[in-house]
Amino acid sequence: MTSYAYVVADAFTDTPLCGNPVAVFTDADGLSAQDMQRIARELNLSETTFVFPPKGDGDYHVRIFTPVNELPFAGHPTLGTAVVLGGTHPKSELVMETGMGLVPFQLQRDAQGLVTLVTMEQPIPTWSHYELEHVLLEGLGLRASTLPVEVYRNGPRHVFVGLPSIADLSAVKPDLRVLAQLPDVATNCFAGSGSEWRMRMFSPAYGVAEDAATGSAAGPLALHLIRHGLVEFEQPVVIEQGVEMGRRSVMHATVSGTFSNLGPIRVSGTATIVAQGNLIRW
């Protein structure tokens, strides 16, 4: 009987059972897109990744599935996958082929060779005003955002809503039935100041009620703060997430370049492996 091994890693944390879990199928050769979607739905994590041999210039070809759809790119699942693959990958740089093209990762290791920090270079997002702002605010129970409500795409679509304080952010109680009317978007609420920020993400459109760490939103949030004068280029930004869920995660984001020549956008964090298993029937 054919079986497929997988590993579960908690991303953007070094504490087991915190951060955001991702299941990584390290050798998915032979699985169809339908198989992968059904497996992701069965495991019911916010994302599951499937690793294949490279098709081009990368080291690995990686596909990412939520319980309801495939994503061209995502942050915490690719970071968790990089840590898992780093256990056997011999180099300090790892390149993934994704639906958004090549995504490079830098791996830092301890004296025993274990990966302790991963830095990814994220796709440069596009952005615009969010046309369904009134529905979004209604679903969040808010009257307004501290910054313009704008949507960024670097694979997933992330819309950002600012809150006046961390206490206000923690108090948000979204109506997921309303947010489910918003197609193909993740709602990211944030608060903070200087280099210290906290975020919460809700996305029934992607099959996720609330996410513990949204790595693909970390870079766009740092850019959003820069565009509206709250952060400078090259200024490291620390973003906490998952606190209200009891799954604290920590993401580090830095945006380089200028408004006329953006990038690179780098997001860093770690992950810890907590489980492994085998899929034996599908």
C-alpha cells in the first residue's frame, strides 16, 4: 500500500503548540490536485503543503492548500515547510517554486545544524482601495479604520483595518457570516506603534475563522505602515499574532527600497516540528 509521510510544524514560534501549524507532505509525487484538496480538508489546518521535485530553477516545487482552495503563495506554510526541508537540505539557501514564482529562503542553523531562523523574500504586492469597505467594517463591528482600508495582493489578497489600541484589537468580535460575503480576501486587523504591532486575521473565504500567524500579510502590513508614514523603509517591524487565540506567534518584517523601486520585502521567523504521521488511505 502506498503511503505519504507528513510532518506538522508550528510556524513563527519556537514553542510547541503555539504559532500556526502547517502539515508538510515532504514527497507528494503521485497526488493529484483533487487528492491534495481533499487531504487539506481532512487535516483541517489553515494550510497544508505538498512538496514535489522542482520543475525549473528552484530546489523544490511547493503547492499550498487551505481546506477550501489552493493558494499561489502563503507565508506561514512556506516558512514551516522551509524548516522541515532544512532538516535534510544541505545549503543555507533554499528556493521554492510557488504559484507566484521563485521564493528564496535563507536558513540559519545552530551548532548542531538545526534550523533556528528562516528569512523569506516575499513577492512584491500590488494594492488598491478596498471596494467593499462598508461590508468589511460591518462584519467587524467597526465604524472606521485608523488608516485607509486597502487591499494588497502577493498571492492571497489581504485587506487591512487599523484599530486605535491593542485593547480595541483584542475586543473585535467579527461576524463571520458577513465576512464570508467578501470573496477571495483575508481580513487583517492591526494596532500598535513604532516597531511593535499586533495583528488578527479572519478569512472565512479561505476557510479560516481566525489565523494564528499570517506570514503573507506581514510584509504587506509593513509596507502599508510605510506608505502611511508610521514606519520607515529598512525599519524592522515585529508583528505578534495569535495572542487572543492562545497561540502567540512572532513575525519580523522589513521592507527595503523606495516608493519608486520597492523591495526586497523580507519576513523572518522560526518553526518547531511537533508531529509526524502517514496518510494511508485517500
